[in-house]
Amino acid sequence: MTESRDERYMKAALAEAQKAFDRQEVPVGAVVVCRDTIIARAHNLTEALNDPTAHAEMQAITAAANWLGGKYLTGCTIYVTIEPCAMCAGAIGWSQASRLVYGAGDDKKGYNLVKGQLLHPKTKVVKGVLEEECRELMMRFFMAKR
């Protein structure tokens, strides 16, 4: 079986999530890809920065916008291991990212729980890429906390 492009980049996001896990952060990782190149990598830093907004997606969007030299991520894909929360989905919407690809859904805090459109209308969403791997890392983290 040939690995898809989405799986390859989700593995990079999972590597970022593992960094968060190793730092005792909620293990969410994100990468931003533009023209088949990773232009930003990030993981949750809410504990390290003492900042509730320091989610992986927020860090990745900021890094990608800096790399591109502008605030819009048109033509870019954001890969994230867990379904973004409403805050991150709103930021992805404002960034005008062309695609959002995520691994596991989040039935407690995911943006799909919010009524209304948070993402940009043209953003295409792909769900469930390496879903089991993404979910398993999150489950291991919270099981260790109990």
C-alpha cells in the first residue's frame, strides 16, 4: 500500500504531537504545507507558555504567515492531529487556508459542536487521516494523567 500525501504530512503532525506529549502538554501537533513543502511545524505550548491560546494550530498559523510574509494561507493545507477547537477553527477561517486535514474528531471540544460557519467557505476539510494513531496518542496521555 502506498502512503498518501495526506498520511505523510499527518505523520509529521503526529511527530509534533509526540513532542507535546513528551513535554507533558496535551498531545496535539500541526503542520502547514504549501506547494508540497512543510512551512510550519508546531505543537501545543499552553503549559510552557502559560497561555491558553498557545494551541498547535495557532502556533502553526503564526509561523506559516511569517514564513509567507502575509496573513493569508491561501493555497496551504493545515494538518492537525485532533479536530480543531472553535478558537482554532476561527483562526483557520481567518487565515483562509485552502484545506484542513485532521486525524481524530473531538466530540467534547471540536469545532463541529458549534453552530455556524467557523472555517472559510472555500476551505475543504478531510477527516480521519491516521485517525487511530492520533486518537491513541491522546488516550495514552489522558490515561497517564489519571
